[in-house]
Amino acid sequence: MRRVVWFFVGLSFAAAASAADIAGRVGVLLAPEKYADAKAIVVAALADPRTHDAALPVAFNLVVESARDFGEDEWTPWVAELERVRVAKGGDDARSLAPIAAWRAEVAWRKQDADGANAQLARVRTLLDAGRGAIDPAERAYALSVLAQIGGMQGGYAQAQAAAKTAVDTLAAPRTPLERARRLRALYFYALFQDRQGEYAGALATARTGIAEAEAFGGSTNGYRRRLVGALTESLISIGEFAQVRDLMRPELERLRAQPQPSPREMAMTLGHLAEAQRQLGDREGALALYRESAQNAAKDPGLVASGSYAAIVGNLGALAYDLRRYDEADAAMAQNLALLEEKFGPDSARVVPPLTNAGEVALERGLVDDADARFRRALAIVATQLGPEHPDGAPALRGLARVALARGDAAGARKLLDGALAQRSASIGENHPELLTWRCERARAALAAGDPDAAFADALVVEATRTRLVATVAPVLGETQALEFKRGLATCAAPLLAIAAQRNDAATTAAAWREIAAARGLATHIGAARLAAARQAATAEQKASWDAWSRAAQDYAKALREGAPAQVLDALRASVDAAVEKLGTSAGTTRPPLAALLAAMPDGGRLVAYVATPPAPNEKSKLYAFVAAAGAAPRLVDLGDEAALDALAQRWQGLVVDAHSDAAALREAGAALRRRVFDPLSLAPSGRTFVVADGGLHRLNFAALPDGDGYLIERGLRMHTLETEHDLAPARSPDAGSVLLVGAPRFARETPALARLRGACPELDALAPLPGAAREIAALSRLARDAGRGGVKTLTGDAATSAALRDSIAGADTIHFATHALELGAGCVPALAQGRRGVGVRRADTDRAADAKTALASEAGLVLAGDGLLTSAQVATMPLDRARWVVLSACDTGLGRRLGDEGVFGLRRAFRLAGARTVVMSLWPVDDAATAGWMEALYTSRFMDKADTVDAMAAASLATLAARRERGETAHPFYWAGFVASGDWR
């Protein structure tokens, strides 16, 4: 049409050409966001009488795209003049006035004048629907986008989505840079409100379309793309794709931090999205810091304050602070969130539903059931009125009412409410969203309480299977700390699952429950080990550089732990380790065989006992169960009762067995009491190979040392072997026979910072005295290995027993033996027990659950060597031990450490497994130096000379030591012969 005017209205040609020229010159500056240059062009054009009129619409559209580059005193006269021109040409009801009304609505909204904004929006609708004359497509799309933006901010999601979709369709084939920019704006709002309506697949597709168009328009860094990435992130969060969110937001944040004066708006949104991802992926402390920074930036942006985004960020901060038990900060943030939204949008706006629901959850946690009920009902009423009774935004409040019903004893009512909540929520976010694990387990509990164990068991199975699937999917792209925390943060439904299975006591139910428990056990550690194993085989220069970077980061972290660095330094170094782990990439070897295949891999006559401690829960005691499988018999599940009571029995026995001078009768009575509770109910004959997966306090128990009559179970034929998880039964690739590496009896370096710290905790004794038994042990084992025809026997003793020499010598070793002191960093020592023992720091919280992954990973144990003085778990994990069949830790307490849920025991035993060792022989208490030397010689005689597998070699060593002591007339106290167990591959 314009070309027709140019050709036939000759007097207008110069002006029209000038308008096109101005618009073209400004348009090319939109994508690179050179708004200052564009402003200079329009200001000059407005100042020139020949181009003034033509420049007015160009100036207006530039103001719309870059409001921050113009002062109100600048644009006010231009907009007013443009309005006069359009009224004069088309009257008060000209459609071309709609974008001006939309602009005034935006201005009023930013000034927090909701009534003024809504009045202008009403005018926009009237002009678009019933106005006269034509309207420029780009300006029509802008007016529609403002209708979507402000209407959606007030809870009108459906209308907002429709307006944005019309704007997108208006510019289906954009011709000019301005039209492309307006289409990108419309795509952003369309994706945003598709998400708000629960149409997540559509929102993701729209956002990705917009991102592709934005990149084609202006590259990878323009603001249009950044906003669409934000929309994509919102939807990824909605469906639980938190790793993708993290990977999108990290580079965005790096880019913003590199700018001298980054936009507070962009900083707030990027930090907020990254915070939510980190929160969901397990780094809750890091997420809280990000949310705080996000809120600080959001408070500086009037648009985010006006839109309610600032309030939402504050609300997220409060919810996370509550989860972290920062109650004062949480209360303040949640109250501010609700007050801001109620003041801005009114008490009946859909925007107040999330904070109302959060407040209800907090009230319920504090036992204020009636208050919680009122808040949930108010939230639901708002959703029903504003969004419709079936809108997914009401599902959290519906679930809250279900929890209220459960608290009041109405299980049937709770179940019905949860049916509705799950149906609404899963329809919008999918069945596998992490949030739904808790909801589904609550429904399982409600069904069980209502007398429907079949439905409860089915729900509990789904929870456990989904939890395992989420860990298997997400953990491979996380750092070690985050992977462990991600798993720890996922809800488990093991308690009702096991309770129902134990009650039913049938093979099919038991097998189904065990399958899910086994699949999850140690999964995050398994994934980490697979990733390290793949990285150790680095083939390219890039892969090798990633491995070296991770190894250096782990060594730095280990050094800081040894030297007692402040918590802030340790946290930063741990973050560096995790970042380096992520860069190692993922491993394809994370699939594990099913339980049936594992049971089939047991040797003839073998029995598997897998203990399971249910996780602690409010108002619910943790219980201990045992799965039992024996050849030719159906699997069984035994309810052993209160875990705390059993743990107390185990602690009592442990306290007596670690003291070589404890009363024999008291020790036997404590052992018999423990046996009656954790072994006898399994109904297993004392004799036979028994593979044990421990949990709870049983990690420190050597079953072979439990009494049987006047002897011990080992003397009745019990051949016990410890498995970290059921998957240790899987057949392993047998490496070619390699060399034997013997490390021990080091000349202790007494001036290293770590050992100085230890002596500070034990000033009254020389805790690191030479170990004559260790020196004899190394010499005897060297002779044994050579006599058995083992080639390549190497010893590192005295000054040569350094970690550097160890690292240089491990290649090709299939047996690695350490004979030295062991200690835990930061632990206190007990002088009465330390003399003549291979270790100090024996009064540790070995059996305590770690509060979180960071605590578990920082609870470092170490082997004392020459030179730099200490080989810690963090260093061990960096060693290539893929050829190591056996690693023997002939030192004190090397098998103990902090426990983290179903990931098991941390410390040296876990570190050697991460490094690739197949079997670790370790101690459960501070072993005697002289007795250990004799036990180890018997162990290797059986292993090297008799070619025994691990199970038989361990039993042979204990029986030989016990027999020798009796023959010499010495005490048969288990302290001297039962301190070691083997874990991992039994072969």
C-alpha cells in the first residue's frame, strides 16, 4: 500500500522516503541494542522540520523498545503530539491510538497505579475491537502484548495467553526489524502465559521458537533472546528440568557479572532462576545466597516491584529459609511477600495464592491446624473464582487441605483430596516431577490409614521407582555434593512400602519392595564412581585436562581439610571440586543389573541379608528391616523393630568389643542380646556364606564375632562378607594378575599442619609412635608374596612411604596393602585406648547420620604416611585403582565414618571404591599392632598360598588367630581377631 502512495502522490514522496529512511536506520540498531545511537537519529529527525512528522511514530516505537533510554520529560511531548496527529487524522476512536493507550497503561503500571493502567487497557480493547481505520501490525502486536502482560500480572492468565497468541499471529511473517522485535516480545508473553496455564509442552516449544528467532535476529546475547531464555527457564522449572535451568543460567550470570553495571532486572531474574535450580538440585545453602542477591537486585527495578516479581522472589527466599530452619528470616520474607502482593493486587488476586499456601504449610508444620485450614481454603476460593475450580494453581492448597484432614484423623477425606490434587498437578507438570513424590507418598499413607494397603503399596512403589529414575537421570550431570544432596532431598516412601511388605509376607510383594530398595541404594555413589572410571580412561587432550583439573581441585580440598582451613575456604574449595566433577562429563555405565540377576550371581549355598533402616520422619520412629534370600527359597522380609533400640544394642556391644580388657561375661551378654535381635530372627543356620548389606548402626558389626554358646558364630561355620550394596554381587571383570604393593611403617613427619593439629588434640601422648608390628607385617607379607610366586612385589617403608611414591607405584598393582596409623581429622583421642593401637581419634561420631552431603564429605579420615604426612579420602579418590582387586587397610577404624541415608558409610572405604578398588579390607575398631600383624600374615597365607577367595581368606585369618591365642592360653576376646571385615567383591 505504501508503495502505491509513493508512486501516485508525488508531493509526499520526499517525506515518505525520509520516514522509511529513519525507520530503516533505527531498525537496524534494535537487534544489537544500540539504543543510544537510535535515539540520536530520532532526536535529530524530530529537530528537523522536514522530517519531524515522519519521525514521530519512529520515536514512539523506539521509546516503547527502550524506555530506560528516555526521560519522561522527553517522550511526553512526542507521545502527546503523535496522539494529536492521529486524532486529527482518524478521530478519537482511531485504531492507531491503541498503542498509545497501551503505552500509557505501561507507564501507569510502573508507577503502581493499577486503576489508571486498567482504565487504559480497557481503552486499548475498545480501540482494537471497535476502532476505525488501519493500525500498523507492529503497533497492534505491541498493544496486544501489553494487554497480555498487565492482564496476566493480575491473574487473567487465559485472557493474557489469548492476547499474546493474537499478537504472535499478527506478525506471523515479520518484514521489518521492528516487526521482528515485536513478534519476539509477543512470543515471550505467549510462552509465559502458556506456562501459567499449565501448558508446559506448548510453553517450551514457544520459548524455543522465540530463542531461535532471536538468535537469527541479533545473535546470542541480545535482550530479546535473554527474555525468552527466561521464559524457557520458567517452564523447565515447572516440569522439573533443573539441570537444564542451571546450565542455561550459569553462563548468563557470568555474562552479567562481567558487565560494569549490569541491569538489576536481568540480574534478579537470572539469579532467581539459578537459585531455584540449585535449590532443587541439592545446593540449598548456595541457593539461599543466590535468592538473597536476587531480591536485592529486584528491589532496585521498579518494573519488577510493580509486576510482583520482586514479591515472588522474596517469597521463594522465605520458603527456602524455612526449609533450612532459618525461621526468623523465613517469617519476615513470607510476611513481606504476602503483604506486597495483597497491597499491589488485592487480597482476592490469584497472585496471593502461592504465599497463602506457603503460609498454610508453615502453620501446619507448627501444629496450627485450624490456621492452616483457613489459609488453604482461602487460597482455593481465590483460585476457583479467578482461575476456575480445576486450575492447577489450586492443587498445592488442595494437597494442604489433605494434610489437614490427615492431621485430624480423616484418612478417607485426605485420600480423596489428594486424588484431586495429584490429578490436577500431574496433568500440568507430568507424573515424574520431584514435587509429586511427597504428594504421592502422602496419598499412600492416607490409603494405608484408610484400610487400603493395596493402593498404598502401589503408590509407594511408584514413589521409589520415580525417585530412582530421577537420580539416575539428574545425578550424572551434577557435582558430587549436589548429586548426593539431590537424592537426599527427594522424598522417599520406604517406610510404608516396607511396613506393608512385611505385613503381607508374600514373595511377590517382598521381591517388588526389595527391587526398588536395591535399585536406589548407593546409586549416587555408583554414578560418581562410573564417571570417575570413565574419566580415568581419558583419551583426548581435553578429557585429560578435565581429569587433571578435577584431581588438582580434589588435592587442594584435601590439603585444606588437613590443615584445618576455615569453613568458608572449605566451602569454596568443595564447590571447585564439584564444578570440576561436572566437567568430567557423564558416563554411559550407570545402568545396574536388576535384583533377580544379582541373586542369581550368588555362589552355591550363599545367603544374602540386606538390612534397611527407614529414614527418620516427624512423629514416626525409624525401623530396621532385613531382606533375606537363600538358594531355593523365596525372598523374605523381616521386621526387626525400632532402629534406635537396635542401634543402642550395637553401640553397647561395640563399646565392649573395642576394649581388650572389658568383662568377658558382659561382652558375651551384650553380643547375645544383639544377636537375638538382628540375626536370630532371620531364621538362618549359623553355617554358610552370608553376604550382608548393612544399614543403621550395623555398619560397625562383624557378625562372625557374635557369640554362639561358648564360642562364636564363625566357629559354627558362618562365613560373612560385607557388601556396600546388593550390586556388589554382580560379576566383575577380572583384571590380569598384577603386582603387590606394600606400604607402611613410615617414618612419621611430625611437623606437618595436619599432624600438628592432631597432637594439639592429644597433648598427653605421642599418638604417632612407631609401629613395630607394622614393620614386621610388611616384611612377612613381602616374603609370602614372593614365596607364592607373585611377581613385582614392591615395598614402600620408612622415608619412602610417601603419597607421591604411592601414586607412582600403583600402576599395575592388583593388591595394595597399607600398614600404618589411621586418624580422623578433627577427632579427639582417648589415651587409654591409643597406646599400641594403629590409630588415634577413636572417639568419633562414627554411627551418626551426617546432616548433609557436605558434612559427610568433609568428615575426613586419613592414613599416616611419610613426607607430607597424610593420605586422605579426597586424595585417594583421585588415584587410578582400576586394576586393584584388593586394598587392605591395616590400620585403625578404617571401615567407619559418617552415614548419609542409603548412600552408606563415607570415609576411606568409600574413597577406595570410588578410585576403582574392587574389595576393601578394613577395620571396625582401633586394632592392636602386634595382633594385627599376625592376623594379616594368616590372611595373606590363605589368599596367596591357598588361593582362597576373599570370604574364605578372611575367615581363615580370624580362625587361625583365634586358635593360636587359645593355644597360647591368651584371651579369645574378639578385639584381637575380629576387627577386620572385607567389603565389595567377594571373589
